[in-house]
Amino acid sequence: MQERDRAIRPTTRTGQFANIPQSSSIVSGLRVAFGVLICTLVVACGTSPKDPPRSRASSSPPTVSRADSATAKSDVAASTETQKPRAKKAEPRRKSSSTRSAAAGKSGNSTAPKVAASPSPGAAAGTFLWPASGQVVGRFNGGTNKGINIGGNPGDPVVAAASGRVVYVGSKLRGYGNLVMVKHNDEFITAYAHNRKILVREDEQVKAGQQIAEMGSTDSSSTQLHFELRRKGNAVDPMPYLKAQPPAP
């Protein structure tokens, strides 16, 4: 050993190693020591130098990225939206059937003419004279016609249906033409429209059957008398209040 240490010590002159033994026994010894070290590391780590290092993440369950999560949510939302319209389509069908039945009911009611109910004439039934001779061409319905229309010829006489006082003469009411109104009492007023000529004045007293105007077609498409009966301010059907037969033409 002392001789080998002397051999590998550097010289004082050059500072370099001299007489380093190059025997094969030393090299093979180093190789054996290095091999033992490698085997020890392999046993301790459980891997070989050729195998890539194992990461701990490989043994854990796969994780879902945010992109995959967003995609999954969008797929669920899409499937939900595709299912919702199916449920909504069923509701309009139910509504449409009920709407059709309601519309059918309304259409059935609209076919029947609406006639306003008039109060019973009571003691006043048949107490008024026919204001003109002629055929009834339009009847009371309480809506578009608040009286009756009696056809005739221009100049045919129009008479007061009952005694009373003339309260209006003029043509300011739209749709009535030349109009005469007679108040009989606190309950009844009669109106005579579309006259060609008016023969009385306001505030004049008239008797039942007295001529008050001539039949005409003012504010009307044909010659006729539009006759209304107002009871306490409300239009009623004149027919039950008139005598059984109109005067002969």
C-alpha cells in the first residue's frame, strides 16, 4: 500500500500524477462496484434505467378537463331543449281544441239574431195607432234597429200614434232625416223619421190620428217611415203597443 500511495502522489516539481498503475484489475473492480450501485438503485426505486419514470397521476382516476365539462353541459342542455318543444307542442293542441269549441259556440250564437227583451206592455198594449199605412219592412231588434220601418210612397200621411205635445222638430239627429217627436205622458214618447215634409211645430198639441208629416226618404235609401216608441227613455218594440191591424192604405 505504501508503494502504491507513493506511486500516485504528485511530484513536487510538476504537480502531476506519476506512475499511475493501469492494471486491468483496478478497472474491472470499478466496473463491478458501479454495477452493484446500479442494482441497488433499481431495487430501491423499482424501475429499470430503460423504463420511463412512472408518475403518480397514472395510478389516479382520469380527470375531466374544463373543456370536457363544458361540452357535457352543452350536450345536456341541448338534449333538454330538444325535449321541451315536444311538451310545448302538446299544449297548443289542447288549447286549439278548446279554442275551436269556444269559437264554434260563439259562431253558433252569432247566427241567431239578437233581439233585446222589451218589458211587457201591460195596460198599454194595443193602445197606440199605426202611424202609417203600409207593410212592415224592418223590425225592432234593440241594436241596429230600435223601432220598426213601414214602407210606402212619397207623400203618404204620417199620423200621431197618440195624443200629446210635439217636443222636437228638425234634422239634427244623424240617421233620422226630418224627425218629429211627440211626448204623450211621463212614460211614453214616439218618434217619426225620414219625413219628406213636417206639418207641425214644436210645443204644439196634437191628437191621436192627426197628420203630422208626409212620408219621405230623407237620410234613407228608400221611402219609408221609421217609427220608434220610447218608454221611460228606453226604446221598446212598438208592435205589442200598436192596435191589431194597421190602417188600410
